[in-house]
Amino acid sequence: MKDTLNASYLEMFELYDKVIDWEYVRNKDIYEQINAEYIPFEENKHLIQVTSAIKKQSLEDLENITRSLGFYLDYGGRKVLTPLSQVYSRYLDNACMDIVTVWSQQQLYDVCGLGTVTGLCGANCYHPYFPFVPGVSVRTYTDDWLDEQNRKESEPTEFRGKEYTLYEAKQRQRQMETAMRAQREKVQLLQKGGADPQEVMLQKAKYQGQLNEYAVFSRKMGLKEERERIYIDGRGRVAPNTLMHYREDRKANKHIANTSNFGIIKSRRFNTKDDPMREVMGDAEVSNPKEIAEMKKELREAGVELIRRRNVMGYSPALSPGLPGQFYIEDGASYSAWLHEFKHFSDDRDDGYLGFRVFEDNEKCKQREIDAYQIEIGLAKRLKRSDMVKRLESLRNEEVKKYE
């Protein structure tokens, strides 16, 4: 260390003092458990003598704690020319460590993976380790508590049709963060390369959709968002401020609603003209309350505004890309109708919230209507209502014609 730091002996001694003071104070609880009384370092004459001796010894050889001469060993049948004192002192040093640890030093490597990326003190490990004196030290966690935590971590939570354990959810978080860093890089490369502004906007919208999905996933899994992992690339802000943009978009929607052009804007929505399945299934909030509650929760978590309006059912994308839209539903709407409009929301979210730009792509809009109606048609077929199948197919064809 002295050679590496190019430090004087005085500076090295000061470093020892700092480290000793930090370790001694940090392990106060452990010393109190062993000695029943915590003695400040400056009053602990025995410890001062020990550390002074170690300082003096470090001038010669810090590794040879026992000051032994040693002996020669055979390493797995391979003869290694090694100074005897170093070989012997290394074994004694390891033995000293084994005496004062709940694992041996070797077990910290073999069992706990110390020194590896995925093991103890690795990249995603938040655990330190300390000496433990049997019969004196008190365990931080009991076996029962650890068993309960293992049970909770092994219980999966469903998200978007897939189940995740706590470990799998954290791994998924890391994957999403990696994908967002890559998307941020893509956006800035397009900007620097002078790409089409529409393409840049689309990629920003995709990134904003990834951020929204990350937030929803984290809340669903009960995990803390770690956005610093996303912004560690130092690229600054890539997409606009979500909350500010959201508020401005909402204000714009309200302003347009009060103008003479509202009829034009209103038509820019994935509408449902009829709800024939209501005759079969009745009010969805009565027939399928659990499923509707889940949909409402997901819409709320995504930031989608749920609007109740008579004779209106549809999903309207936001005016600006990168933001969730508005979900219109009529009181008494069937479960089938809810599924239809929720499909439109899901498509918008999966595309990264394209905003009104989606209506520039007739083929995409047409396919969205076909997919949404297919959910209703499939439900009618399962209920063996061929009459409803025909009515839904007719409604689907009418909607699809608008984009041809």
C-alpha cells in the first residue's frame, strides 16, 4: 500500500488510525456483546498496544501474523518453489480467521461465493459479514424469520400473464433498465445523425412507454424503482418531463373539447358503436366484478383517465406521444365491451403510447379494431351464441371500412 500510494510512513500510520477508529466504532454493538461494556479506543490500552505492534510489524511483513518460520508443502502433487515461512504463515493466518468466524474463511468462498459477481458482497448483494461469537453474539435474524422471508420470496406475483418470484422480478427490473439505456442511446444517435424528426419522436415515445411500464411493473411487484441505474449513462433527459407533459396534454384536451372542432377530435378515437353482448352478460361490474377491478387498477397505475359517459365507449390516445390516453366506458357496459376497449389501451401501451400519430397508420388502426373485436367474437363463440357472433362481425366490418 505504501508503494502504491507513494506515501510516507507517517501517512501510513494516519491511515491505520482512521481505519481502526472506523472499524472500532462501527462494531460497537459486537464489542458490547462480548465485553458487556464498550471501551472507547483511546482508553483501551490493550488494544492500543496490539495495534501499535501490528503497525511496527507491517514495516516488515503484514502477512506473517504469527511470525513463524514455516514448512514446505506439496500443492496437489505439483511442487511449488515457495519460501517456507510464507507457506506456513499463510496456513496459520487462515486458521486464526477460522477460529473467530459462524463460517470458515474457505466456506465464505465455497458456500457463500465471496469474491464472485453473484456471491457474497457481489454486484447485487447488500449483505456485510462480521465475526460471530457463539453463546455471546446475538443473531440479527432467526431461522423462523429467514424461513418466512424465503417463503415470501418464492411466492410468485402475476404481471401481464406471467408470474415472477421476487428474485425473477428483480432480474426483470435489471433487464428493463438495460433496455431503456439502449433506447436512450438510440434516441440520441438519431438526433446526432439528423434523422427524420418524426422517427426521433417515435423512439422517444417508445422510451417513455418503457419508463411507464417500468413504473407499473415495480409497483405491482412491490419493488423500489432504481432509476439511477437508467440515468447512470450520463445522457441527461431524453424524453420530456412526464408529469408536466401529462398535465399540459390534459389541458389541451379540455381546451379542444370546448371549441367548435371537438367533433373532429372526438372522431379520433377507437369507438365501440354497440354493445350486443350486454343482452347476454349484463352489467360487467355485476357479472365480473373482480376482473373489472383489476382492469381499473391497471388503468389507474398506467395513468389512464377513466371517463364515464352515456352512449360512449372507446379508447382515445393522448394528443402527444409518450403519454397514456383516456378510457371511455358507459355505465352498464358488458364485460365483453370492457375487454374490447382494454385491448385498445393495451395495444397503445405496447407501442409506447404513439398519441394521435397512430391515426396516420390506417393498417395499424384496422388491425387494432380486428384484434379487439376478435376478443368479443371469441367470447360469444365460447358461450355458443352464434347470433352475437354475426352481430359482432358486422360491427367489426363497419369499423374496419373506416380505414380502407
